[in-house]
Amino acid sequence: MASLTPPSLIDLQDLRLDDARALLEHAGQDGLQEPGESPLRYLQRVVNGLCELSLRDPLTGLGNRRHFRSVLERSIEIVARSGESVLLLLLDIDHFKNINDTHGHLVGDQVLQAVANCLAGCVRPMDTVVRYGGEEFAMVLPNCRPACGRTVAERIRRAIESLSIAATPQTSLQVTISIGGAYAPEWVRSTADLWIERADMQLYRAKSNGRNQVYLDLPQEISVSAEEKGLLFGHLPLAEPAGLDSVDSDAPPLPHRVSA
């Protein structure tokens, strides 16, 4: 039987890497091949750099929504296996539309960058801060016990409240944020969407009750949804377990988002 001829290796000289190098250089990375660097190592470095850029928000430099979802999925697995306390915070700049309407979108971008830098300075290296979309940010805080969650969130809220943002040489702006948070149900393999929904409900409460506030769905207040009960108990031929109903029975249903 005739042997198969292995496919020839790609000649890197045939690859058009100009756009890739330009992206890396714009992001402050070196997109040029170093002296003595092998073509394979150089290509791997370019690919790694592009993968990193694909997880980053270009305006603020924070992680983007794709990175956020990946972190949430990993955190859910950790919580399901170990019961570790992981807090998700959603943070929304109050009245951001007014900033854009009054001062213009360039100033709005400056506000987003300043808030992003402040948020990044409020957390530990193990924490994740992302731009979730528009004027909304998100944080995932592992190993954050419920007794500390509100203190951490309040510290972040106060840090933004005290921030002075130079919009123009003559004008400085101050902004506030509303924060909603939720802990992942311990020992339950939930879903990212359900976890986000819990935090989003608390963010709505912060917005609707005056803004510049913190509302957290603490573990003792968490209501296990029908979907999560199915994830946990669906394989057992048992009646619905007792004690899993919401303690906070007066919590409002998930509404449409209040405008910023």
C-alpha cells in the first residue's frame, strides 16, 4: 500500500499578518518578529495575542462579555463542587444617557474609562471585572463570604461616588452607580443565565429605589427556581423538597430594566 504523503507545512511568508500586527501594536503589544525567533514561535505569539484581544473590551481594557460568560461557567462548577461563596455584582452608571446628551459621546467614553479604571482598582487579583455592555459593568468575586459582600459592594459604590472625572479642562463630572448582586446557590450546578437574573433583579431594585444604592440577594434570601430544583433533584423520584422556598416572599418579579 502506498504511503500517504504528509501535507506540507505552511510557509509563514505566505500569511498576511499585517492586520494582526497592527491590532497587537494598537493594543500596546509587540506584533513584530523578534531577532532569532522561530517562525512557529512567532506565529504562536501572534495567535495568543489575538486570543487575548478577543476577550477584552477595546474602550476600557476590561474583559468583555465573552470573557465574563466563561468566568461565570467556571465559577458555577467550582460552587457546585466545593460550596465556595462566589458573588456576582452588576453595576450600572446612573443617568448615563444624560451625560451623553449633555456633554457628548466623547465625554461619555471618558466617563466609562474612568469608572472602569476605578473598578479595576477596587478588587483583588483573583477577581474579575468586565464591561458587560453600554454603561453596565460586572464583577465576579470568588471566596467572598456573605458577611463581607455588602461591605465590598458599598466600598465600590463609595469609590465611584468620590471619583472626579475631568470632562474638559474647565469641567469635572461626578457620577454614581447602582449595584445589584447575587451569590451562586451553594452545592447547586445552576446556570449563568439564572445567576445573572438574580443579580439583575437586585440591580432593578437599586435603580427603582433611588439609585446610588446596593442591593444583594444573600444566600438565606435566595429562592431556588423550578429549573434549579430540576437540576438538583430531577433525577430523584421524590416530592418537592421542603425548605427551598424563598424567604423574601415580597421580592418583586423580574421587571423590564429601568432606564439608566
